[in-house]
Amino acid sequence: MTSTSSRLVVAAAVLDSLSAPGALLCAARSYPAEHAGQYEFPGGKVEAGETPHEALVRELREEIGVPVRLGPELPPTDGSPTWPAMHGYRMRVWLAEVAHGLAPVLGDAHQSLDWVPLEEVAALPWLPADLPVVSALRKAVAHPRTGA
């Protein structure tokens, strides 16, 4: 029997500011070849014994090289607890911002890390599984919830 955590991935929509977002850190994949150059939210798999938050903090340090401050979770618009992801995985996504004064560092997982104005984010070639998250993110930052 496969545990839920073994099929769970976590990701972050890393914004330039959680309080007044204007740009999103967009990560273009390096591999596999069929997805190279497509954009995704940085993150990865939850390993055995990790909470989703612990996994996300670890993955972000590995992929963008800097600590982040996690904000609220970005829930799926259909009421599900997770977003569908590639290869049968399920994904949870949080809003985040890079720790003050630090710049993300490009690692092996990505061809580029680009700060893209929020109004231009939808025009990028995103992984198909991330497109609904992009749409929900744009709506969430346009109409922030109070008390989050």
C-alpha cells in the first residue's frame, strides 16, 4: 500500500512580497528533455518522516538556494485538498517570499529563475499541471483574503 505522503509533492509560489505582490519567481525546468524550458513552481517530493512544510523548506533551499518565509496555502478552486500534478502525484502549494535581502541562486534543476511581473506570468510556457495553479494565484493576489 502506498502512503499518501509518498504521492505528495509540495511547491511554492514565491512572490517578491507577500504583503504587496508584484512579481513571481518563475522556474524554467532543465530536465527531462520533454519539459526543459517549461515553467514550474519550485518544490518537490515529501520524503518519509517529513511534514509538507519541512519538505517545502528543504526543497526550496535545494532548488533556489535561499530560505523563504511561507505564507498561506493556495487551495485548489474545486475544494479538493490537493492539486493534481504529473504522474499521479498530488500537489500542495503555498505562497512564499524570499528572506529579505537575499537573491535566489540558480541550481541544476532549472535553466533559469526569473522574476516575472504578475500580469505577464500567464503568458509563459507552464507545465500543464501548473496552469490551474497559475490561474488561482493570479486571482488570489488580485483579491487577497483578509485575516490570512
